[in-house]
Amino acid sequence: MSFGGLYARHYAQRFPDEVAGLVLVEPEHEDYDSYMPQKLNELYQAWDPDEVLPEELPDEIVQFYRVAHAGTGKTWPGTSGEYSLSKKHPVMAKVLAGVTQVEEWPVTACGEVAAMNAYLNSAGITDVSKIPRDTLYFHAQTWNAMAGKWQARSGCGNCRQWVTKIGAAWI
């Protein structure tokens, strides 16, 4: 597992006046084992990383992460494919306008899009110009089945376009 998500959350907690928002894409929570329901924790511990990951995360895991991060007001996790199922914020459509698909997947398929949409829905942003560019950071992780751990990753070509457009940063 990458510690990038943990460090980013710690920074946001330690310096709240310097961070307007933090978008974490598929990070593993640092207290995963402590708060995971026993059955899921047993499955997680017994899981063989050489097996193929499911196309979608079980809803029970998605809900667990939403509860674990709810109420912090600083962290908005997103899961790949989640945006298509969520309440779409009108500013997100403007952010994505003009972004061209340069990857094999649609522009809206990434967890970064879902996380940014969740942030916009919670922050009351009414226009792209109101997004706090200097204090919004993105951190993404992906599961490396060969190494058996989560690893930090950079954003895809689709997401890099709109993250650059709004002036946010990757950490």
C-alpha cells in the first residue's frame, strides 16, 4: 500500500487553512483492519493478490469507505465507474467540457472524476472559477496484483487534461 493517501490526509488535518479539499482516488484507509467488518476483514486477509480483481467493488466495501471518510470535510474518495451512478454536479460537466478521450476508457470512467464530482456536490461550488485551485490536491492509487499491494499512480491522460484545466495538483 502507498502511504501517499495517509500523508495527504495528515497534511490536510495538520494544515487545514492551506487545504480547501483533498481528492483521494481508491486509497486504502490506514485503519482498514480495525474498522472493516470481521467477515470482510477475513476475506481481505485470505485474498490471493494473484487472482484477478473483480470488475466492480462489492457495494459493502464502497459503503464502508464512504462511511470511513464521511464528515471529514476534507477528503473525497472516488471509485472508477462511480460517476456514472452518482448525482452529477453541473460544474463537473463544465470541467469535463473539451476534454478528449486519449485512453482506452471514457473520460468519465475514472475515480478522479467521481471524487471531484463528490467534492463539488459537498462544497457548494457554483462555477469553475470558484474551484480553489491552489489548495486542491489529487492522489491516486491502483492495486498492483503482481506486487500484492496498493501503489501510488499518476493520473491518466484523460484526467490530466481536466485537472490541469482547473489548476489543481497531483501529490
